[in-house]
Amino acid sequence: MHHNVVDRAMLVKRMVDRLYQPQSHKGCMLDIYRNHVVKVYPMSEQTFYRYMRIGVARDGYIGDGSNRVKREKRDLPGSTTDANQLSFF
């Protein structure tokens, strides 16, 4: 799974976590998908539910169980390491 897909899935999951209300029909997953997520990140309903299954396990693997990818710490969103900078020495 490409790291951009995982990053986008994490952004969608944050949006859903912010808007989800378990007791209300206005805050159900399908309503959040139709009224919020699609307007920001155009995708099919199937892709939305696939993104909801993607997670980061404690062992550093990312995926929905069918295909897991090992991610380095520097690849995770919000990481502030200098591993991607060019070094001449």
C-alpha cells in the first residue's frame, strides 16, 4: 500500500473521528461520508470503508490485514526527523 494512500486514509479517519456521533443518525458513517468526506476527498463508498479499516498496528505495520506494509518512523505523518535531508558528510 502506497504511503500517500495511508496518509490520506489517516486524514479521512481524523475527519470521521471528529464528526462521528454514535447516538445520532446525523453522525452515522454513511452520512459523514456523503456530506463531508466526499466533498473534500472524492472517492467511492467502497474506498471510504476500506480507508476506515486501515490502521497502524503496534508493531509498525500498516494495512487492513490483506496487505501489510512496514513503515519507517520517518515515513509516518507528523514525524520530525531529518532522515530525508541530504547529507554531504
